[in-house]
Amino acid sequence: MKRTGILLLLIIILSLSPLGALNVKLGSPFPEGTAWDTSLKRMAAEWADITGGRVRIRIYPGGVAGNDADMIRKIRFGQLDAAVLTSFGLKTIVPNSFVMSLPGMFQSEAELDFIMEQYTSNFDEAFIREGFRVLAWSKSGWAYFFSKQPASTPELMRRETLAVSATDEEVAANFKALRFNVVPVSLNELMVSLQSGMVSAFYAPPMASAAYQWFSQAPFMIDVPIAPVLGGLVISERTWNRIPVEYHAELKKAIEDVAGSFYAESERINTEAMKVMSNHGLEVARLSESQKKDWYDILIDGHKLVVGEGNWIDEEVYADFISRIEYLR
């Protein structure tokens, strides 16, 4: 009886002390030492401070936990607790969430901000049903078309061979149906594909085009934002439920602050990337409003291929989303 009492006391002490802390394993694609990684580490420190050491985050940076699909699988199996995912990763959990990343959907930063503030919560229950909780959505700039030859109109771009992620079959099908000459290419093969002539165009945010030097092979950019670069920090519902409810609001706020830091850093890097590329030969086609409208009309026309019964975005979700966007215009 005495030993049992001591054991029970020890269990209680461990549950209340840092030794009995809940360790949250978080997978991150951001290389160690970058500003994004630093923001995550600051968040981890804040979580420990908010909970008095009862919740601690261990970050696995630089993609060591795998890509989106790997991290999602590990969260489902309990090998990870949380992850920073791209919109493509979020789409594999809740396909309807990709409505925010469809090409041509947004035409301004104001529209995107409104949707992120007012609409993203509509997907909360769907993620929870899948065993995940999105603690914060993030934005990191916009993707643009880059090409070897000037291709400022849809017709000219159709003459190019457009690289599309080999893992993104839906977007590839969308562009193919719009009569773009699509070639599936993995990220790490894009430079070789550009150099060999297998592809002559791609779309990406400026910071990626500059960082990987893709623009050196495709030095013409169209000043039409195709789609926002979105993502989110998710945690498994089972892990979130293990954290005392009284901490939830503060912990979520800490993550939302980090998402804001991601955006600020991405804006800085995208701006710097544009300066660097412009100084090294990048030519940007500045389009008129009517020319931009031609692009948006073409891109939006492709949405019908991924919306509706048998497709991955529900027609009701799409219609509601469009009505909210049109309300702003």
C-alpha cells in the first residue's frame, strides 16, 4: 500500500511538472536558421511559457520529416503531432479547401485578406472530422508565369511547354483542358528540364524563381498574379485535445502571430528577389486591365473542370465562394 501511494504521488508530480510535459513533434519544410524557422522556434518558446512548460514543441526543420504527404501520414499514425503544410497538403486532407488556391480566383491582396479573415473557418469542421485542426492559415505571396519567350497573352503561353508539378494532377488537368501544353515535372528536375528545352515556362513565386535560378532559363515574367501561395499549421485533433482547454486561445494566438511573421518575411524576400532578377536580365510584362481580364477569364473558365459532382470541389462550396468574392468587386 505504501509503495502504491508513492507511485501515485510520483505520477501526479510528473503530470504537473516539466518532466511530464506534452512534447509536440512538429514537421517543418523551412531550413534551420531561416527567418521562418526562427519564428517557429519563437512560437515554441511562447508555448512553453504560456503553459508553464507543460507543452513543449520539438521542431523537425528542413523537410527531415518528409514532404506534405509524408507528414500527413505520420500525423495520422501518431509519429508526428503537427506540421506546416502547403495548400496542396491541406487539399489532400480537405479537397474543398483548395478553392482558395484555384488559378485566377483572386485579383487583389484585399480579396485574399477578406477571405482569409472571413471564410477559412468554414473548413474547420471538415479538418476536424479528418483528425486535424488548422491552428493558423498563412500566405506567402503570389505565383506568376515565367517563360523563355515573351508570352503576355494566353495564346502566346499556349505555344510554350508549361511545367506543372508532377504531384498536382488536378491543376495539370485544368491547364491541359485550357489548351496549355503541360509537362509534369518535379521541383528538383525543373532546372534541368528548362536547360534541356523539355519545358519553356513555369509558374512560381519570385523568391522560388530567384532562389533556384529558374529565371535564368526563363527570363520573361507576366505581371498577373495567378494564385496566392497559401499554407497552414495543423495539429492532430488528438494532440490538441490533450492540451488543457484554458491554454487553447493563447496558443492559437501565438501561432497566428507566427503566420503573420511568415507573410512579412515572404514579402521581404519576394521584393528582394524581384530586384535581384531585374538586375540580372528579368523582363516583366506590365499588362493593361483589359489584358489582365483576358487572363482571368481564361483561368476561371478552367474551374468548371474541378468543380461539381465527381470532382474534388463541391459545387455549393464553389458557388458560395464566388459569391463572396464578387461581393467585394
